[in-house]
Amino acid sequence: MRDVAVVGFAQRQMKDFDGSPSMAELLVPILAECYEQTGWAKKDIGFWCSGSSDYLAGRSFSFVSAIDAIGVLPPVNESHVEMDAAWALYEAWLKIQTGEVDTALVFGFGKASAGVLRRTLTLQLDPYTMTPLWPDTVSLAALQARLGLDAGLWDEAALAEVVNRSLTDAEKNEYAVRAGGSSVGELLARPMFADPLRKHDCAPVTDGAAAIVLAAGDRAREANQRPAWITGIAHSSDGLHLGTRDLTTSGSAQRAAAAAGGTDGVQVAELHAPFSHQELVLRSALGLGDDVALNPSGGALAANPMFSAGAIRIGEAAKRIWDGSADKVVGHATSGPALQQNLVCVMEGRN
């Protein structure tokens, strides 16, 4: 296996839904920032891979217009996944492993404000038994949270503590859409949004994009003084039907973590948990102890741009390696209803 590292990362998240900029306009400065970080130009990128959704954009082949941000010349080797960009990163990592390329740039983008996001995501459910009922993502997450409450796995105060910590940490993140923690008591006094979830328990609807640069071996060392070396990466999926799995656990996250080499020694974990109780589920599934710093960026509860939020977790975790504040980190991404699909990326710094 080739040594591959994360050497560049840039993101943008829009707080105002004014209909602009377009995704291409949003991506241009992000790609430029990645060039500046690595000292590379477009010609130095061997492979490009993006993550987005035509359903979210409301038109077919919407990613074609977005890749205008790359430019026409010189021609590029490009691919696309209808998933979060974390899965585009996985494809790019595999591409580098084949030896065909030494560098890759992955990016994800989405304008969730363009439609009714929580209803649009119903289309990822079983088309025969679930989609005709049109359950939205918040309602499904509320069912999951209720199961955990009734089983005694967590209580409402535990959810409020997750929110308080996340939004307090988000005050240091310039890209956070919402920030500023409140006391647990104040959070619990707020009205229900979808019982037992309050609005602060749910990730905000967010427009945005992100990009990550990967490189192998010496190319990684020339681009970054302390690359975040990927020592393990894997993804797994649970069954589509919600009734076939225990929603209070995440078997796919557990399997992905094991396949990625486990999380022993991890100091920082960026978990893609769009709902407060899902952080508790993921913490247990990934075997993260109390000594692990969770979502120091604020996580998805502070900003959750569709199709790049998972990649952002990997990028935020990699930054802890770059600045020397951690030696081993994990970035996590999820997709599908109630943590159906999960990807785990373990990274380490080497002196």
C-alpha cells in the first residue's frame, strides 16, 4: 500500500441564503486556496473527484456546471460520486493506490437552501414501503432518539450537553453557521421541534463547499511540512430498511472503524453527527473514550453543508495533525437515514 496523506483543505459555508453565488463561483476561491497551501497549480493534480447530488440541485448532471471551476485547459482526469465528498476522497485514495496518479483533489458542494432539504432526502429511503409515507429526516432522527431515551442509553440532558459543547467550540470556527453554547438548563427549557428533539439538536440547513488535496509519498512531503498520513480508511453500510437494524447502535460505523485499523490512541475525533444523539451513538460505535476531544470545530451541529460536511470532518481532523496539536486523529462521515452508511478515516502525523 502507498503512503497517502491529506496535504490541503479549504471550505466555505454560507450563512445567508441569497441565491448566490453559484457553486462554480463558490468553488473557484476554494480551489485557489488549495493551490496556495500546497504550492501547486492545476497541472500538478493527477485526479479530480467531486461529490454532490442532482436531486438536491433539482436538475440532471448539475455537477457538470460546477466543474467549470476547474477550468477547461489543460484537460483533467475527473470523476464524480452522488455522495458526500468523503466518498469522493475514498475513490481518490484508491486511485492513488493503483499507482496511476500521485496527487488528487476532491471537492463537494451543495445548495440545500434551493429546495425543501429534509423532504428531498426522503428519496433515499426504500421506494416501496418508506418513501410513499414521506417521513422527513428530522422525524426519522427523532424516532432514533426516542428509542435511545426509552432504552435508557441517554437522556435529554446528555443531548443538551453535546449541543452546548459543540456550539461553544464553534465560536472559534469562522465557518460556523451557528455558535455560542447555552447552559444545559436553558437548552432544555426550549420548545420541542420533533419530540424528543429540539431545534438546536438538529443540524442547520447549510449551503457550502469544501476541497481536500491528497498526495502520495514525497509529493505529500513537498506540499506540507507535516502531512496527515492516512493509516486506515474504510466505509460500510447497514440495511436500507429501518426495521432491520437497531437504530440505537451503528454496526456500519463499528465495522468501518475496525476495517480502518481501530481508534486506539486517537486524540481528536471529528464526527459527522447531524443530530445531537447521533454523536453519542458514534462515540460508542467507534470506541472513543472520554479522553478523546470530540468535534473541536463545532461539528455538524454548527454547520452541515450537504455533500461536503463529511469531507469537512476529515479536513478539520487533518488540521490538528498539521498544527501539531495531535498525533493521531479520526475523521468520520455519514450518509443515509439514521446513520445508515459510515466512513472512517484514521490519520497520523510523523516526525
